[in-house]
Amino acid sequence: MRHVSLPVVLLALASSGCGADPEPCIDGCPDISGVYSVKSATPMGQCPFSPYLLAPTVQLQQTDEGRRALFHVIDPTTQLEVPLAGDVYAPGLKDGPEVLGSFRIDSFVVRSTSKSDERTRLLDLSVSGSVSLHEGRRVLTATLSTTDITAESNSDKGCSITLSITGEGD
């Protein structure tokens, strides 16, 4: 039996794309921007804080020559719209031909628990989604996850609320 050295195995895995994360778009980024009417927004999880909300229509914008995505959510404590910024990705090999592109946003926010509670929490916000073309219309499929990572609340730490979103372009 012939032994293969570890560097050869690692090189083979790296070149096959196994475990490789997709890279943010740098040039010639896909146009995924638009205003999307929210068709469904299904929450999962219960935590002692109010999750971020969506308006009936969600705006997805692109900046920096299309490389950056801005996704707008509503802060439940102030009722103000907050833009979250992240990266745009070109469709990958695993994506079907209908996928135009995707985006990923990771952000940390310090805010009060709710309108009636002054205590603050450190929240990890992540939004990931894709825009595809279905019967000539743009369709947004995204997940908005709000996780409490406040250090002093050990009993609630890690509590997460996930919102699964589907929207249709105007």
C-alpha cells in the first residue's frame, strides 16, 4: 500500500473546493438590488428581546461598484430603519442558472432589550440571501438571524431568533 503525504491530501482537498468558502465579488458583480415585497417572514425561536423587523417592502441596495450590499431592517425599540452592510457574491457552481447572485451581512449591534426595558444587549445580526429569476420576476430568499451574545446574561446568552424571508421584486 502506498502512503500519501498530508500536504498532498490537503492540496487535493483545497483544489477540489471542498470546504472552501465563496469569495466576495470583486469585479463585474451581479445586480441583485431592488425593492422586494415581502411575501412571507417566518420567525423561529423565542428570546427575551425583540428581534429586528421588516417593512412590507424590503430594499436591497448595492454600493462600491456593486461589491457591497445594504439591507434595511427596522429596529423594534426605535421603529427606525437601519441599513446593514455586507458583501455581494457572484453565483457559485452549486447555484442553479436562475440565481443572479447572493449577499452576506454580519454586524454587531448594541441596543435596548425592548421599548419598555432600558437594559442593553450585544446582538449579532447576520443576513444571508440570494436573488433569483423566477418566471421573469426577481425573487429574494433570505435569512435574518439575531443572536444575543451579551456577556453578563449567561442564561440567555446564545438565544437566537431567525426570520426566514421571501420577497418578490416590483
